[in-house]
Amino acid sequence: MKLDHPNEPGKWSRLDAADGLALWRRDRSDPFPVTQFYLLAPPRQTEVLYDETQARARFAALSAPEATRAA
């Protein structure tokens, strides 16, 4: 399963990874400065968030074991 960043311009940093999941940070400056957080969780569509706290919480929720998510 490929968890590389999407092929888009900008500076990419992988923040976290778990079984089948990856959280990437993208800093770009064109056409204006913006930081985005990409949550890759195939086969789901990539989620793009603009707040690191929300992105990390979403990553934690998706990477939690099934028993924890069901609780």
C-alpha cells in the first residue's frame, strides 16, 4: 500500500504513520502561504485539514484498534 504524499507542489513532511495510514504536512507558498494536513487512509478518499490538532485527532481515531473505536 503506497502512503507517499500526493504528487503536488510544496514542502512535504510525514508527521505520523500507522498500519495503512499516514499523516502528511504540506507547506506551500503559491499562490499564497498555507499549511495543509493530508490524512491518507486507503481506500478512503484523502482528507485535507487545515488545523494540526484536528488532523492528529482524526489520525488517532482512525488508527485506534477496532475495540477502542467501538467503545
